[in-house]
Amino acid sequence: MFTLPNLLTASRLALTPFVAWRLYLGDVEGAFWLFSLAALTDLLDGALARLLNQRSVLGAWLDPIADKVMLLTTLTMLAMTGLLPLWLWLLVVVRDAVILSGAEAYRRLTGGLDVRPTLSGKAAIALEFSLVAFILADLALALGLDDAIPGFVLVTAAAVAFSGLRYIWLWGGKTRAWLREHDSRGA
């Protein structure tokens, strides 16, 4: 439980309120450096888990939770401060709510749940993280990349929407297959 990879993942969770607080205070530079530190822990925890053969069930659950908490918190703060379009934040929240609701409905129906991330889901998360890092870096380091942000937002939104639709399609198919199988057993 107290492995180095799990501690790194937990530190990412612990950094989340500090990133949010820095953004709330208008300290984008401080938020950028804390977010960068959190991103570094994300790179290191998985690599170290494999290298040190310290993969764990806790780590497998904690890592995506830490990612989501950091990402949703940062996206929320960026949207609240007007640094990110509110509609993108809403799209991300709706997609995540649909995925969680669908997974819970499937678990209740079948009694089990085997969740595996999709490539489109991973791509959407990577783009969301990259967009947040890009916005924070642009503001904190005065990079002057403001003109690129609207295009980056649209690409990220398209990936988020596609991944949400992909999850609906996949889980809808799994549900239909389960219902057919259980319907044929009763016939």
C-alpha cells in the first residue's frame, strides 16, 4: 500500500487543492508550477510501478482518480475565472457523468463491471491535460500563444465528445449482448 508509486499518486491528489487555491488567488504562475509538479508525479508513478514491480490494485484505482480530480478541479477553476470556455467544462462534466452513470447502470444490471479505458478516452484525457498545461504555461511564462488556444479548445472538445460517444456505443453493445444472453437462457 505504501509504495513509492502510490505515494506519488497520493501526492498528486494532495496537490489538487493547492493548484485550485493558486488559481483562485489569481496566481497563475504558482498554479502552473504546482500543476507541472503534479504532472511529473503522473509520469513517474506508472513508470516506477513497472520498474520496481510495485503495481497494485490500490494504484490501479488511485491513479485515474487522482488524474480526474486534478483535471476536473483545474478545468473548473479555469472556467470560473474565464480562462477556459464554460461550454468546454460543461462538455467534460457531462461526458464524465454519462460514463459514470452508464457504468453504474451496467453494474446494477449485470452485477459486475470490468472497466478498461479506451484509446479515445485516453486521447481525450491527454488533450484535456495538455490544454490545461498549455493555458497555464502561456499565462505563467508569458509565451504569447493566445491565438492557438481557441483551436486547441475545439480539438479537445471534439476528442471529449467522440470519447463520450464511443463509451456509450461500447457499453450499449455490452449491455445488449448481456441482455440477449440472459434472455436466451430464460427462453
